[in-house]
Amino acid sequence: MNWSEFFSMGGYGFYVWGSYITALILLGGEVVSLRRRKRALRKRVKRD
Amino acid sequence: MNWYKYASPSAFYPLAGKMIPWFAVSAAILFAVAMYFGFVLAPARAGDQNQVYHIIFIHVAAAWMGMFLYVLMAVYAGIGWAFNARLASMMASSLAITGAIFTLLSLVTGSLWGKPTWGTWWAWDARITSTLILLFLYIGFISLQSAIDDQRRADKAGAVLALVGVINVPIIYFSVQWWNTLHQGATIRLLEKPKMTSPMLIAMLVMLAACWLYSIAVVLIRLRCIILEREQNAAWVTEGAA
């Protein structure tokens, strides 16, 4: 298997990788925003 | 061991904190395993489908999660309402966002599959439309809860919406049988021999397991945030009054 063939997905690379990148962005974004929420909350709790 | 103890937010908070890393790590491992099976071991083409079929692993897992998490959310919202259990209502609020994200993901990946396969990004097909309604139900639940200031009243209103909306889940599931849809029928049915090769089936099931573990981890993290936010507010109120 060669890599450029693998990434091109028979010409459907945009759709296939686009799907997995969307998954990464949505789920990664959820994790990042949760981490921020947690940190902000910790700060507030400490201040009181 | 007294499990009822953990129905109280203060006891549940540290327990959830200990469990989160285990779920997160196993989700990451299973996600990698699913990608290995799906992209390395599974064939390049599947029957009459070309390489674009690889979208199915994440698409099906996301669609299932969207439905499962909705039912779970409605059950927790219902328990919170019927038994006046704060923690259950908080769990419902926490589940809503992750469920909405998976539903959105299933719509986007479906669209990315539909364009090269059917020649269109979108169709007002029974399954796609009912899945869009599922996304609106999640958004409705989230915005209804944030629009009402009184927390317990917000929980109650959310529970009513969530429980009424449950009817949509079997509609999504059976839509491909009840109506003549553009969307294809179920790929995997219980008690039937699956219509796919075993590495593909393994990739799909492992991906689903990874999404479950991921959901448990993020829902618990969010639940801990919600517990802190709500309980802390309650403390502020009493301190302010004293």
C-alpha cells in the first residue's frame, strides 16, 4: 500500500477524511471547551 | 456498599473524578483500534461501494450515539422529575450537549457520504429529516433549560420536552422500513447475519464502543462542572441570607 493512494481514497479523500476531521473537530472542541469551563470554575471556587 | 449514597451530588463528585481517566484512556485506545480495523484490515471497497464507504464507521457510531444518548437523557430527566432527584436532572443536562454533538456529526458525515454517492448533500428523506428533528429536540432541551432561571422548574420543563420527544427515536430507527427512503436500510440487525465482512463489522462495533467510552468520560466531566455550579450557587444563596 502506498501512502498517496491511501490518502486519496480512490478520489474520495475529501469526503472520507473530511468526515473524520469533522469528528475530530467536534469531539476535540467539546473536550477543549469542557476543560476551559472546568478551569474557570476552579478559579471561581478558589476565590470564594 | 451503599450505592444510594452516590445519588447525592457531594458523594458522587469525587467518585466520578476517579472514573473519568479510565474511560478517557480506553476510549482513545479503542478509537485507534477501530481506525486500524477500518482503514488497514478492512477491504478498500465494499461490495458495490467504493472507498467512500469508510465514512460508515464514524457515521453509524455517531447516529447510534445520538439516539442512545437521547433516550438516556429522557430517562434521567424523567427520574429527576418524578423522584425529585437533583443528580439525575443534572445528568440529563450533561447528556444533552454530547448527544447533540453526535447527532450533528451523524448529519455532517451523512452529508459527506451522500454527495458522492447520491449526488446530493441533503434530501428531505424520512430518516434524515427525523434525525434533524432529533438535533432540534436536543437544542430545544438545552435552550429551554438555560432560558428558565428557577433550576428545578427548568429541569421539569426539560423533562417534559425530553419525554415527549422520545417518540422520535423509534421513528428514526424504523424510518427506513416504514417509508421508501433514499437512505439505505439497516446495515446491522440483531439476529441476522450482518451484510459486511468481519474487519468492517469489528471496526464499526469498536468505534461504537469508543464513542460510548468517550461519551461517559465527557458527560462525567460536564456533570462535575454542573454539580459545582449548582451546589455552589446554593451555598452562595444561604451565605448571602445569613
